[in-house]
Amino acid sequence: MNNIELIKLGQKIAFERKKRNLSQEQLAELSNISTHGISNIENGKTNIKYTNLLQISTAFEMRVCELLDFNL
């Protein structure tokens, strides 16, 4: 993913997290990713691994392709 896509993905994850009234800490616990990792993902500072993307989508009870669709 390029930097713009990482930023968009991070924004989408943050949006979905807030829509569900979850803190970064809660999402970290649900997805088995560190709070620092969630923060870096949401801020587009790190390239996300597919396994982490899958864990986040599972925590949100949505499909990975829905997270990657930035037009929703």
C-alpha cells in the first residue's frame, strides 16, 4: 500500500472504531494487537499486515474488503 492508502485505511479503521464506541485500547484487546500498533495503523504510520487487517475486521464483525473500500 502507498502512503495515501495507508492514511485512508487508518482513517476508516478509526471511523469504524468510533462508530462502535470503542477506545483504541478496547480495539487492541479485541484484535490482539497492541494499543501502540492500533495507533500507528490509524495514523497511517505503519504498513499493516494482512493478519492484523483480518483481526481488526473480525473485531468489527465485517469483511476485510469492507475495510478496504474507502468509498463507503
